[in-house]
Amino acid sequence: MTGVVVDVGDGATYVVPVADGYVIGSSIKSIPIAGKDVTLFVQQLMRERGENVPPEDSFEVARKVKETHCYTCSDIVKEYNKHDKEPSKYIKQWRGIKPKTGAPYSCDIGYERFLGPEVFFNPEIYSTDFTTPLPAVIDKCIQSAPIDTRRALYKNIVLSGGSTMFKDFHRRLQRDIKKIVDARVLASEARLGGEIKSQPVEVNVVSHPIQRFAVWFGGSVLASTPEFFAIRASDGNALLVQPLRLQTHILMFSWLHVLHT
């Protein structure tokens, strides 16, 4: 069983390649952009626009906006134009109650609907600290794996985590990874003068109903196996040594669980 688990958590995103049921530890990648960053970016956009949201409630409102109204777009420029031409169709209203006074309030939800998830594909719009898009990180992860596993890894990219649930997230991710792979193939053929044609590389990002809770399912499966007792953290010292190893096993088992459901 071979594939890649892309786990987007609250504080970090992990890309874990699995070949024949074994985690390729040297190829694991992680990035500091995850679900909380999407929430903070939505909060920042609404604050900069001057929306009438109580400061003490702004983070929670941003989180709920992210979960209920955000989606992934295929072209950010076209999406801006769509919102500008038909604002009544795309701009949503958020209504809430001020925690301190109990007074009702409302605000508009506009560009942040698609700009929030865009931090995974164009992270520079959110922060200059990390600017590598998630598709490029996944491609780098697979390219660092053994060459005989790469086609199978591209063919089975499995999503995990609530922040992978945005509408069309898997389609955008698949398209962008495919662009990177096809560009590499064309560049390779050009270097050879077009004498040798490469076989197309199939890229498939798997979206599944339980991806929001995939790690929980994987952890429950892992905890029910005899192998769990060999990697569990039993005291304070072990907690410092084994968290990443434990996490990679949980991610691997979440991927295996998806394949068997």
C-alpha cells in the first residue's frame, strides 16, 4: 500500500509518504501553515475592512466564517472579478450577538471567502516567513522518495484534517501538483531534444467523507493493535523522544483506514 498523507491540522501541516505500508521517514515534510492561519487571515481581512465585529469575538467569528463560508477558487483574479460584478450573489451576511452587551450586529463576508484557503496555494499573501505553496511541498516530498515509488505516490495523495474540507480543495491541489509534474516532464523531454517521450504521470488527490476525522480514526485503529504498545509514550521522558514517530504512525494508519472503508 503506497500513497501520501497530507494532514492539515490546526497548527501545522504534515506530508507523509507511505510505501508498501512503511513510512518513508526521511521524506516527511512539514510546513507552518495550517487551519489556525486560515482563521487568523480571515480575521485580519475582516478587521482591515472595518467590519463591525466585537474585538473579543473576532477570532471565533473568523473561525465560523472559515468553516461555513470559505471555499477554494481556481483563479484568484477571476474570483475577484466575479465578486465585483455580482456582489449580491457572492457577498454573504454574518449576524451575531455582542458578548458583553447582548446587542445584535451584522457584517459582510466578501473576499475572505476565497482568500482564506488561498494561503495554502499562495502563502505570500498571508506571511513572508514561509512562501512555498502546499503543492510544491507535496511534490518535493515525493521527489525525495525512492524513485521506484514516486508514480504510486503521485497516484494516491490522501487528505486528512478539517482544513482540507473546503469546497474544491482537492481539485485545486490536484491541478497544481499536476502542473508541476507536467512542467518537469516537458523540461526533461526538451533536454533530450524530444527524442524520448516520457509516460504521463497520473496525479490523483483522494477526497473522502471521513477526512475531517481521519487522524482520529487512524489513532483508534493504531491504539487497537499490539504494535501500539511498542511506540506509546509511557512517561515524561518518552514524550520528548517519540511524538513525531507516534504521529507518523497515526497518519499512516489513518491512510490505511481510508483505503479499507
